[in-house]
Amino acid sequence: MGSNKSYETLKRQWLLLNRMPHRGRKGTKYFQEALREMGLDVSLRTIQRDLKELSRQFPLVSDEERISGWKWSEDAAVFDIPGMDPHVALAFKMIDLHLGKMLPESCLGFLKPYGKRAGEVLNQLDDSGVAKWPKKIARISRHLTLEPPEIDRFVLNTIYDGLLLEQQLEIFYCNRVDSETQQGVVHPLGLVFVDNVAYLVCTFWKYHDLRQIALHRMSSAQLLDEPSRTPTGFKLKDYIASGKFDVPQTEGKIQLKCLFDPYVAKHLSESPLNQTQKLATQEDGRIQLTAEVEDTAQLRWWILAFGDQIEVVSPATLRQDISQTLIKALEKY
């Protein structure tokens, strides 16, 4: 009988530790409901006694009030059984190194103790390849890297809250061509990072047209106590795939035909523009590329980046535009 009682106490206290928050204290009522969800119906007095007993052995803190709120202390290690293995530790370390700027602060707060524990695990593996992995992998861009625009930290966290909680936001922002501050109530739908710039995809008020607002142009944001509305059938992935983040120059797609120097065209056989791309060697040795693409500003920047190593054959309008741009550029030199 005594053994069974000890088991029940251990099980109950184990569940309490697993539901213990790292951020924001929780009262005994919260823990009572959590235990009920697990099939354990115990009194508040029993939970209070358990929590006080656990606080003698684990880094727990309370507000010392009659109905105490409890949480892990700020420097508490992750409470996790079985222990964190090296590969899991590596995954948390890579998240910390490469995704820190893309995660909401609330998530980073919850991940902080895991990141700390991951560092401890990897530091114990001095001769392990896994421990050295963060020093053996890097991600760079071949594009000119610009400094990211400054985003108000409170604005960023409020945007994250609106997306996570699916609630409306009141924002104050400036358009790119207008320095005058505007106000709007938006329904947040997604956050897209284009290089170093973050954009909120949203709808305004009761309208259904989709908009993009750069976060660094927002001066303030406030979470409203109203649920946000998602347009029927909206999927962020499909929205991006449709080219909405490109700058269209003409309507619809074009049949692009270009001639490349052979050594330049080699990388296109390894990293094609898209699935419609075809490469063919011409009599003069150059490589002809044909592909169906969107006519966007990004496409023109890509073509111009090749300088004299590319010739646009068609469509004629694109050839003329590129020709005029090069002529005007030459005039400046």
C-alpha cells in the first residue's frame, strides 16, 4: 500500500514539473486542471504541499502569496527525461544560430533553457564530430548583403502575437513613397522574410485584397481583442508561389530566350530557372536558354548582372528594354 502511495506521489510531482512554466507564473488552480486532464483529481492543498516540497529540490520560484504563482527560475536548466542527446542538442544549437531572428520573442524565451542545455551537452563532447558541427557549417549569400532595416522590437513582438493568436492589429506605418504616417486595422496572415526585409501579409479592415507591409515602416502596433479573418482558400505558400513578392513588368508569363557564354551557362544546367528551362548549344558555341518565366524587375536585375556575357533574343520588348538600360548606363561612363 505504501509503495503504491509513493508511486502516485512521484507520478503527480513528475507531472507538476513537466507543466511548470519557464515564463509567467501559474497558480495552483492551473496545476489542478492540468492534473485532471491527466486523470488525477487532487485537492489544491495537496498541490500546494507538492510544490513546496519540489521547490526544495528544484529551482522553482513563487510569489509567496496565499495563492502562489509558480515557475522555473530564470537560470533553471531544462527538466527533461530522458536527457538531451547530442543530436537533439545540435538541432537546438542550429536553431539558435540560424533562426533566432525569425522566431517570436515568446518562442525564444521558451527555447532559451533548451539552448543553454544544448550548449552544455555539446561542450561535454570535446572530441565528438557532433560537438564541432556548428563550426563546420555556414550559410552565405552570393548577393550583396545589405544591413537589415531597424525594426521596433515592440512592433515585431506584437506582430508575432497577432499571427500566433490570430487576432486583429492596429498599426501605424509609412508607405515607401510617402513619409506621412497612416493608421490601419489589419488581419495578419503571414510574415515573409525577403533577404533582410520582413513583410506582413495582411488585409485591411473589411477589405479582401491582400497587402504587404514592411515591418520597418511600422512605428507602432497594438493587439486588438478581435479575431482576425483569413480569406477563403488563402495559403501563404501559394501566395508566394504566385509571384506576389516580385515586381511585375508585364501581365502574364513570357517565353524568354537568351544566349549565354558557355562557361556562364554551366551553372544553369545545375540550378535551372524552373522546370520549363531548356538549354541548346548554338553554332557559335554559345548556349541558348529558353524558359517560360514571369516578367519581373527581379528577372531584369538577374539579366543585367551578367553584363556582356548574355544576350536577350526574345521577347523583343524585353530585348529593347535591356538594350536601352545598357545604353543609358554606358552614357554615364
